[in-house]
Amino acid sequence: MEKLSKTARIYLSIVFIILYAPIFYLIFYSFNSGGTMSSFEGFTLEHYAAVFNDTRLIVIVLNTVIVALLSALISTAIGVLGAIGIVFIRNRKMRNAVLSLNTILIVSPDVIIGASFLILFTMIGIKLGFASVLISHIAFSIPIVVIMVLPKLMEMSDSLIDAATDLGASKRDILTRVILPYIKPGIFAGFFLALTYSLDDFAVTFFVTGNGFATLSVEIYSMARAGITLTINALSALIFLVTLGLVLGYYFFNNRTRLTIRPPGGGN
């Protein structure tokens, strides 16, 4: 058993090295004064300065953040209500069918989703730009939120709702004072996951962007096609750090929530 545990740790270390080595290689050369990734000539912050001095790039960063925040907030609200609705479906076959449809949206290739939205927006006359990107991000984020919230709803005892009903609570009170506080960790998990998916998405956004509107992922792709520069390294490093901060923030909040709701004596 101990040998197996040691082998598992070695295997896990190799996997993480393979995954993170290219990222740290990219970040390392973002500080290279030589301008290439062939050899490190000296330390410099000029590539990061170039990122912050590029007004168009700053606008694109703001576009990306605004779309991510709005899509995460809206998709979280819709996803939470959708998950609650799924749980309260009494017909098991109907509930499984809805869950299957939700899962299909998650596992469907982004290219198919992006092309579908492009066709839809063209047919109904929505101009490609901020609105089309926002609607698309909301749409592919809702199933993610549903999946994150459902486990908390499934583990919630029906006796909580029955007790609230017996005490004279209205449906609104049950929702706001019983259900939502109980599933709060799932709600925040869904929000942060939707936020990171929106920040990182390329395939869907590539299909539905237009009219001079762009997000960071599409802009980095366009910059890379014109030729690799260390400005891309610096920009990618900043995106990685922001994403890492979001993940750490989520885990910090999640652990703090667990400590808050832990009963006296550590649950023993």
C-alpha cells in the first residue's frame, strides 16, 4: 500500500510537471530582454510595460472582464433556479431527461456550440459583438452552474423544507432563508467556474465576435498569427496569475465557509 502511494505521488508529480512546465517556461521568458525565447539575455519588465501601455489591449481586457462578470452573474442566477426546478421535478424520467440535456450541453464540442450560435444570431438578426458574446457565454455557463449546485440540493434533507412549512414560512421565505443559504457553497463554486470558463473561452467567442469587439483569448490568437512576441508571454502570464488568484480565492472562501458552519467540537 505504501509502495502504491509512493508510485501515485511520483505519477502525479510527472503529470503536474508536464502540465505546468510550458506555462512556467512562457512566464520565465516574459522577463527576457532579448526579445526571443531561444536564449535568456537579461531581466526586464519592458514586455509587461508594453502590455499596460497598449490602450487597445486595455480596452480588450476590460471587455473580457465585463463579459465574464456579467455572464457569470446572470448564468449563476438562472442556473441556481434551474437546478432547484430540476430537483423539484417529481417525474423521475422527466428529471433524468432534463439532466441528460444539461450534460449534453457541457460535453458538446465548443466548435459546434459556437457555429450554432453564429447561425442563430445570423438568422434572427443579432449583430455580432458584445451582445452576441455575452449571450453565448451565459448559455454555455448555465449548465456548469447547474452541475455545481445540484449536489448540494440533492444532499439537503426534505425535513428542512417541511419544518419551514410547518412554521408558516412562505415559498419565498423557504427559498431565501432555507434553500439558498444551504446551497451557498455550490452557488459560489458555480459562479467562479462560470467566471473562469468565460475568461478562458476561445472557440465559442471566435465564432460570435465581431464589429471591432474582441476578448483576450481571440486577441492573443490574432497576435500569435502575426508572429510570436514576448508581449504575448507577458499577457499570458498576467492571465494565468489572475486565473490562479480566482481559484485560490474560491478555495479560501470555500474553506472559510466550511469552518463557519462546522459544529462545535469539530463534528466529532
